[in-house]
Amino acid sequence: MSESWHSTGFLEFWCRRRVVIRTSWTTDNPGRRFYSCLGYKNGGCNFFSWVDPLTCDRSQKIMPELLKKMNALERANENLKFENTKLEENVEKLEEKIE
């Protein structure tokens, strides 16, 4: 595998495309970052290398559940923001009626 480090700070491989950092969301490697060719799905080379070290078994078991909880909390927060906006609009309308 031919590689070079350019002054731009980007790795480049034989396919002449930049290497980018992606994040794995598989069950075995949730949240683990890896290098891959920028065009790996579109005719780029098959370059792949882990950025992050392998996580311990305990982390692999709890990470997916923590991600689910985090996503659920983010959705709930967005819903509360929406409801808050609606309530603020109602308050403004009621204040206009009072005036």
C-alpha cells in the first residue's frame, strides 16, 4: 500500500483520493473511528485503518444502550423545544388580547 503525507496534512493513497475519518456504528464497534478512502463506496481504494483502539468488552456492551438513551433524550428535548415555542406563541396572543 503506497501512502504519503502531504503538507496539507491529509493522507493520500494509490487511488489519489484523500483519506477521511469516519465513525463505525456497528454492534461490534459502536462509535469507533476509522480511516478510509474518501471514495471507498464509489470506486476508491479499499484502504481501512482504525483510528481508535479496540474498546473493552464492557464498553462494547453498554455503548449501544447509552446511544439509544442519548438519541431518545435528544428527541424528547426537541419535542419540548417545539412545545415551548407553541406555548410562548400562545402567551403572546393572550397578552395581545389583554392589551
